[in-house]
Amino acid sequence: MTEQTVKVSIRNLYKIFGEDPQGALAKVRDGMSKPDLLDQTGHVLGLQDINVDMHEGKITVIMGLSGSGKSTLIRHLNRLIEPTAGEVLVNGEDILAWNDAQMRSLRRETMSMVFQKFALLPHRTVLENAGMALATRGIAREDYEAEARKWLARVGLEGQDEQYPHQLSGGMQQRVGIARALASNSDIMLMDEAFSALDPLIRTDMQDLLLELQEELHKTIIFITHDLDEALKLADHLVILKDGAVVQQDEPQQILLTPSDPYIEEFVADINRARVLRVRSIMSREAPEGEVAGDVAPGDNLESVIAKAGGEADRVFRVTRGDEVLGHVSMVQVLRALVPRQAAA
């Protein structure tokens, strides 16, 4: 397997809110819990010893419930929040050592951000909003119009150039936000609860659009959400936070199959495993005994395999990609995978 390039790396990151964060940090490193820190010192432990690698061209989803620290974490990546301790590496360089000019360049050219509340300028047209990142670099409107129009068309807003944000639906406004991020031509996209304000059907459409664009563009995307279904749909790498600490991180399929903590086990308990789990996660390299009943793809979900088996529990399927045989999957393996596994004690 080809080694993936780490685009963004977070190392031993802590964030403590209060008057004496360094003093509180020493207590946390000595083992003081988040509740005790608040009770005894009045300081809030926002992030505790975060270590995450975000790979080039992949979607890293950071999820957790309200107060878990996910939005605090993403704001460290472009230094909207300064850490109490740790490192934030972008392309191998620690941006915490960068000066103001370097940070302006990072925010304008290397990282773009898509916000939950759209963050469009109401007095600017759709075209002007889409080209805003380029305008902040000093590029004149006549020089950025073509690029902005290209991305507006790509997100389904062709012909909406001269509209104003208030004339668009919520889903259309968020499409402008995505077009603005893409027009900046940045390598890294930060998306903080980007679809949370949208109605469920529009939200699904936006998730599909993001995956379609990612298939083509291979951006490095860091996506924040509190919704597990959304996280499982989008993530190449899933990071689950609780009380400011990473509870588990892995490929989403592996988190479902092997929860490392009772909290994760409870978190994924109500997921429709047949719809989410993929053949690639449970298949065997060796052929089980029994006649092969047909072919399935590694990306097929288990629901489709069950349907193909027609209710027969002894079926075995060959897993193929084009003409290549990757392995086999049996209905016995499918049924076992549908039973949630208890986290290791």
C-alpha cells in the first residue's frame, strides 16, 4: 500500500481557558480531571493531548457531542485560537512559530474555511462572494470573475451570479460558501459544522456534492460534525472526541467493528450496520467452503449482500474489482458483522 502524505499534523495539543493556563496545564499533566480542574481552579480544559495526522487528499472528520472540543480544535489549525501547549504542523512546518505575514498567507492561500452560518456578505452579489478569497489577495474583479463563475457552475449555481444572498435558499447559500472555498484554490478546506443548519434532504444533497467534488479534486478536508451518520458517510479518517480528548480514531469501518471504549460502543449502538458497513471491511482473502453465488464489489454495503443472498444464510460471494478477485465474503461473516462487538475492557 502506498504511504500517504501527512498534510496537517497535530502533536500533543492542549488548550486551557482561564487566567493561568500554564499553571492549570501542570495540574492536568499531573492527572487532574476536567471537572476537578474547573472546580478547584476555575479553568476549563478545552483540549487534552490531541495527536492526529490528517492525510493529503483525504477527508478527516472530527466529531463529538456539544462541548467535546471539536470546534475549538479546528480553530487551532489556522490559529484563530492559540494553544496552551503543543504543535500544529502544516506541510511539516510548525505554524505556531510563524509571524503575522506568514499566517495571513496561510489563511488566504493554503487554507479555506466553510462555516455553519454561511458567512456571506449580504451587500455583495453571489459572484462577488464566490470571488472574495481572490479579492482579498488584491485580484481585481475582472480577473477573478471567470474563476468564480467556474466554481459557481460546478456547485450548481450557474446563472445566479448577480443574485444577493437573501435571494437564495439556505442550501444555495452554502453552495456559494463551497464555491468561495474552491475558488481560492487552497489545498486545505476547513468545514466547521458546514451542513448542520440545513434541512435533512438539503443536507444529504450537500454531502453528496462534497463527495462528488472530492472524487475529482482530492482536497485535504477537515470536517467538523456532531452527527454520526454524516461522519460515517464522509470520513476517510474519523476522530471522536469526548471532553476535549480523543477517545478513538481510525477508518470509520474499523471503529464500528472494533470500538475501543464503552463510550464509543454506546455511540455507535443505534447505527444501521447493514447500511454502513462495507464488504471490504469483513471479507476474507481465502475462499470459504461452499459454491460461489456471485460477485460483489468491495464498496458494496452489507444490506446489498443480504438482498443478493435472497434470505439464504449459506451463500458465499466473490469480491471483485473489475477483473481482479480481491477475496470472498460469506453470509456467516455478514451476520457476525451485524452484531455489535463490545469494547475491550
